[in-house]
Amino acid sequence: MIWVDTIVQGVLLGGLYALFAAGLSLVFGVMRLVNLAHGDLIVLGAFLILVIVSALGLNPFLAALVAMPVMFCLGWGLQYVVLNRTLGDDILPPLLVTFGLSIVIQNALLEGFSADSRRISVGGLEAASVSLGPIAVGVMPLLTFLSAVAVIVALNALFYRTALGRAFRATSDDPVTAGLMGVDPKRLFATATGIAMIVVTIAALYLGTRSNIDPTIGPARLIYAFEAVIIGGLGSFWGTLAGGVIIGVAQTMGAAINPEWQILAGHVAFLLVLLLRPRGLFPRAND
Amino acid sequence: MNALLETRGLTARYGDFQALFGVDMQLDAGETVAIIGANGAGKTTLMRSIAGVLVNGPDEVAFDGQPIGALPAAQVMARGIAMVPEGRKLFPSLSVEENLLMGCFGRKVEGPWRLETVYGLFPVLKERRNNPGTALSGGQQQMVAIGRALMSNPRVLLCDEISLGLAPVVIRDIYAAFPQIRAAGASLVIVEQDIGQALKVADRVYCMMEGRVTLSGRPAELSREDIHAAYFGVHA
């Protein structure tokens, strides 16, 4: 029974990693942009929610709703003004620029909020749990996982059931021809990053309520997000969820064997998948 | 008289390489104009310049009397010029129907062309509407590419090398759709390597060589020798 419990906790933890990864997956899927500042943007979102909570006295979930449009605009502007200029045949400029952005965000947060670690309080919900048969699961981990599934379902619906999603896929295939169809790729990419920032805000809510945050923890979140995206296969949202779950389960299993092995086990699982399925579990057919 | 679409002294370059040297051409409303010429003559560059894929001086291309040379592709398209690109360029991630729908992305367009009428023009596409666009035969893919461009109900349709790589019988099927496209109100610019086909469908022909127009006129007025000379640069 202890193993069932471990696996369930791992799956729920995987929801958090899938949330970290979903925005990254979206941005990569649409414009082949690897955003090295993704983890720092999640931390930035968490501090934004923290500020809204303390300034307006809002419940963190409502504060996240308030933060979403702000983050959307931030992402839209960031893509339109900065990141669009880095896109091209050369893959190095976006890596360099987002790496720089990562450092800028970390230092700006350090200036603004100091190096103290903080936490967003959800008023006792952190400690609440519900019984699923013989297993007790935390309310927050369960909410995290359900949110992750909801985000993946929503992103899939957006991509495969709407005109905007059709344009995302078409532009990802061939931006020049999409231009001939009346798509302005620069604005479309900005919209994609804006939507990714809404997902980032949801990830930030759970990051900030479930663990302590300080300005330096972004890059470690980026690693988990990256691994989840690669395990799942580039461009597949359900794959990203599966990738997050695999890392989560590997980590809790590793920790159950020896607490020192938690982080390592996640990375080992990632390397194993790379070894056996180099293109990930659910790769897109035409990449 | 004012042409619907006109280029004046159009020049285009790829980096240091100049591809067009002052091309003047006109398309009147209701007309079909064919551009012929050997590989590398600048036909595709001309089409890409008109469509806004290549950006030029504002006054080098005029549509409806308005300068459009400097506009990007999306804005040129919004004004009513659609292109069937060379090599078809279907979106591999999209189904046939989704490819067609991309043609009218982000706008409500009034006009004869919508999904049902495009399926009426090319009935085989309706049967295969849910297949990936790239799973179709070359001729069917070309039909998707033409249908996709029609979905925006363009006033000018640019067709770049639509018969390239297709069997003669398939080419005939595709050209059989053209009278209907013209009757629905579009003016056409066709780039075609097959001179016979071009002379058959066009009201006027421009022959290009090395980035310049070397001959133009109505098919009936052009002799085989003239075309040969304009095409290859030597008299036969």
C-alpha cells in the first residue's frame, strides 16, 4: 500500500511539473523558441500574486485571476518587442537573450523583494487533505493536478478547435505561407506568449502556495519543465502532462527509497526516456 | 486607363543578388495574364514581390491605384490579393478542411467562395476533407492550395507554377476550374513554364528573362519566333 500511496503522490506532484512545462511547451510548439527565462517568469508570477494578495487582501486564487491579464500583457509585450527580434534560422540568439532575461528577472526580484524566502498563504488549505479510499491526498496537490489537467484540456481545445489554434499550427509549420493567408506572425507569436504567461500564472499560484519562493529558484523549475516537455515529445500537450507525471513519480519513488535520491531519480528517469525514446513519448509526426 | 494591379520599375534583390531589374506589368480587371520564362527569369520573385513576401519600394507595386509595394504579406492579402505559392505549401499539421479555412483567417469575407463552393469546384476535396493536406496526391494538393487562396475571395489571384511536377491529365483537370474562377470575379496572374498552356488561358502574356520583361502582348499577336527569342535570348 505504501507504494500505491507513493505513486499517487508522485502523480499529483507531476501535475505541478506539467503546469511548469505547459507554457514552455506552447511557446516551443508555436515558434520553436526555447525560453530559458521560463522558470524565472513563474517566480515573477508568484511574487506578483504575493504583492496582489498583500496589497488588496485578496484570496490567492482571486489574486491569480487578477494577475493573469497583467502577465498576458507582459508576455505579449516581451514577445513583440524583444523575443520576435531573436527568431530566425540561428537558434543561438533566443537562447542568449532569454538567458540574459533570466538573470535580469532574478536580480530585479532580488532588488525588490530581497533574498528572503516567502510563501503565499492559502489560509489552512495547505494542511487540508481528503481520503481517496485508503490513501490521504493533500487538497493543494489534488487541486494542482486537476488544474494541470484542465490547462492541458484547454490548450488542446484552443489548438485543435479554434481558428486561433489553427493559425498557431499553420504558422508553426510555415510562417511565410501563413503570412500569405493574412496571418501576421509577429502578433500571433505575441499572442502565444501571452497565453503561455496565463499558464505561467497558474503554475506560479501553486508554486508559491506549496513551497517557499525566493528570487533564485526559477532555473530549477525550468529544468523540471524542460524534462517534462522533452519526455512527452515536443509539441504534444498530453505528452507534457505525461512527462510531468513521470518525473513526479520517479521523484517520489526515489525519495521513498532514500530521501537523498528524490531529485536524482527524476533526472535519471528523464535520461532513461531519452535513451529509449530520443524523440519523446508522443512526438509530432512532422518535426 | 487604370490597371487593377500594376508594377512600375519593380526591382528586387536577395542580398547582393539583384533578381528583378525594373519590371513593368499590368493586370486589368477581369483579365488573365500569364508570366512565362525560363528557370531563374524572375517570375517567382515577381509574384513574391506583388504578394508582399518580398518588400519593395511603396510605389513599385500599385493595387487599385494605391501603393502597396512596401506592405507585408498579411496586409496585401487583406486588400484582396491572394497567392497560390510555388510548391503548394500546404500546412502539414492541418487537415484539408483546416488548410482551406486558413485561407480566410481572421476575417469575414463577402463573396462567392466559401467551403461549400470550393468543394463544389473540387468535389474530391470534400471526400478527403479530414485527411492531412499532405496525404493527398500532388494534383489534389494543388486543388487545396487553389481553394485555400480562393477562400479569401480575392480580387486578384496569383498562381505560381501550378502545373509544376503534375501529370498532363491532372494539369488539364486543374485548368478546367479556371473559367469558373474567372466567372466568379477574380483576375488572374499565372506563372507557367508550359508556354502552350499559358498561351491557351491568358488574355495577355509577359515573357521574362534575367529579371526583365523581354516580350509582352496578346497570344494571337506573338509569333513563335518572338517568344523563342524572348524566352531563350537567341533566335531559333
